[in-house]
Amino acid sequence: MTRYKPRAKKKRLIKKGGQTKWAPFWTVPKKYGKGRRVHPGRHTVVKRSWRRIKIKA
């Protein structure tokens, strides 16, 4: 990628980067109950890695 990115492209990349994070830890007991131990990444909607899936930004 180029050294200088247009502002609109940077905003799109920032948005996509934020979507790939795990869900907050407090959503696990809220969704599955107190006793269930589940990884927060399991119920994150968008799972994307910069290596695997490219975005058309």
C-alpha cells in the first residue's frame, strides 16, 4: 500500500479493523448464562484477519 493514504480510505480501514475484535467479556454470561465458559470471540459477528480475507477499501 502507498505511504500516504486518502482520508476516506483510512476511515474505512479503521472501521473494518474495529469489527474484527472480540466481543466484550461481560457479554458471555449475558448470552450463555453464569456457569458457561465460552470464548468471547465465538459470538463476534465479523471474523477477519489481514492475512486471510482482504477488503475492498
